[in-house]
Amino acid sequence: MTSATTTAVYGTEDVLISLCNSVTRVLSMATQGPVHYSGMVQRITKTCLKPDIGCFVLFDGGFCGLMILNFSAPAAMEIYERYMVSMGMSAADLAGSFTSDEVSNVMGELMNQVAGDFTSKVRRELQTHITQNQPKMLVLNQQVMLSVDANLDQPEARRVTFYTGNNNIFYLELAIDRTQFIKLYDFEPQTAPDPDALMAQSAAATPMPAPAPTADEDTEALLKSLGM
């Protein structure tokens, strides 16, 4: 078998699909509802933060990149409300506007989970390491567009449309350096660790502390040491 038939090449679209799957996985679990993305992807020339809520995360390491998520107000509020209700909060206690700091904080936390899920998959599936900065959330209640400079040498940019359970729309934009990952030899990607299994394994490996001696045992030991 020739090397041409065994070599696998992973490009921009493969990285994009991995990121899209992280978005759908995290937000679907958080909202306890379906989140899916379009089967079509747009080639764009630049990435921008747009109304109503924009978030960006920078990646560095094995490859450099920029992820931007632009939420409409209805999409942001749906995700926020579903997530908080699933966490046990009463609907009456929720923020009423997407401009609330609480909405921005919750969306920022979810975006941090998305970025963490993606960087973990990059380590397991592409066998390289990337780091991320803390997601930056920006509430834009006016029609403005902000360009984020990621200092990429040969940038490739893509935009994907996402839909929430109520068919509210938000967009993912990804810009990364033009690069390819070429598979040198066959390997099995590591599976994602199960937090519950790790906690159970850690608990089983930790020895139980010896019970503290009672007052009667202390007295008996003292009498024995005196020869009584």
C-alpha cells in the first residue's frame, strides 16, 4: 500500500467542523435542547463582532486562530433562560434584557466551555496543543462592526450559521492561519475523559484514615506502659 493512500490531511474545514461540534455539544447540554448548524459554510474576508452580543476567543500554540460568536438578542436570551432554568433557577428571577450583566456573564461562561471543549479535542485528535484566552463578551445595542486583529500571516476565514431549538439564529466565525495537518502514521484518538469515572477512581485509590483512638483505649495503653 502506498503512502498516498494512507496519508490523511486535515485542513481548515476539518478544524471548523470540530469547533462547530463543540458549540453544538456544549450549548445542547446547557440548554437541554437541540442546537444545530447549517450544512453550508461561507468563505469571508474578515471576522467582525456584530450586534447584539459578540464574543471572541484567541487561540495560540500549535496553530493560531480567532473564534467569534455573534448572537442575536432572541438567541442569547433563549440560551441564557434555558440554561438558568435547567440549573434550577426560577423563571421569575431571570434577567429581562440581553443587555444585563448577568446575561453577558452566563454567555461568557458558556463560551469558555466551548473553547475548552475544542482545545481538548485538538489535543486528542490532532495531537498538538493550543491555548486560549478568556472569552471577551461585548453587548452591542447599536449597529456597529468591530474588527478583531488576530495577527495571522495567511488567514483563512469562515462563517457558519447556527440555529437554536426555537430557530433563533447566531453565527460562528473562525479565522486561522492557512495550515494542514498530515497524518504520518495511524493512531487512535484518545477518548474524552469521564469526570465521574476519574472521581470514582481517585476515591478508590485514596486510603481511608485510621480511626482515632477512644478515651478508653488511651487509658488502657497508659496502664500497660506502667505495668498494671
